[in-house]
Amino acid sequence: MEEVVQAERNPRQVREEDKDVIDGWFTQAKACKDPEALARFVRHLLDDYDHDYGTICHAASAAAVAACWAIDGDGRQGGITGFQAGCIMWGFIRRWKDEEGPLRLVSYESMLYPQCKQDFDNVIDSGTWKYLQEEATRKLDESPTPVHSNVAAHWQSIVDGTVPFGFSVRD
């Protein structure tokens, strides 16, 4: 039987300060146009670098971006539209972080445009307000361990009808 000899792994140390390397990953990610290129890119991120606490986050982000580009560029399913890209982003955020409640993402660049003022109002819609009140009630009733008294008081104030943090409810 022939013995398989693996090449010695010699990864490059990469740190947060290596901005050019990290930025390069995202350029490479955009070039992934099929599943095979994606697999090579992910192997490159894992095999060719020795990551620290922060750089592994950039590597995982680059791999996720590369996966989207590979699916978009594969050609068998059609291209991804801007609307679909937004759905992908929200789907990823919800599923990766196990986020169940309403979410809001703010692009502060939009503050440059007066027509975007409403995006920066401290306003939540009635559906979000209802969700917050129901969640606060559930957490008060079902919390398996005691929470700090400030947290419990905050939850109770929401149940009692106080909209938190200076927000108002408007549809």
C-alpha cells in the first residue's frame, strides 16, 4: 500500500493591521463565479492563513460574499437582482444570528440626502411595538433565571405602554 504524504502546511500570519490582505479577500470573493472557484477560495482562506480572533471574522465574511457571487455567476439559475440581494442579506442576518424579531439596518451615508430623513426618525411601527410588548410579557413570565432588576423594570414599563428610548409609534 502506498503511503500518502501530506505537504507541510505553512500558513501566513494575518492580523487586523493587514488591511490590504483582508481587502484583497473581498476582491477575490467577487471573482468566484462557480462552486468550484468558491471551494478553492474557502480552502485558500483556511489553509493559507493563520487567523486571529478578528481576521477569522473577515475570512468568514469574505467566504459568505464569495458564496453569493458563485451562485450569482454560475449561470444556471439566472442573475441575482438588487432586490434579491437585500433578501439574501436579511436572510443571512436572521439565520446566522438567530434573530426572530423586527430588525432595522441604517446606512448613515443616507444622511447626505434630505429625502431620507424619515429613515432617521425615532419611530417604530405598530407591529414592532406589539412585538416588543408581547416579548417583554413573555420574558417576564418565562425567564428561567432572575434578570437584573433594571431589566425587569424596563420590560415591565414596555408591557405597561412606555415606548423605550424616546421612540414613538407611527405607521
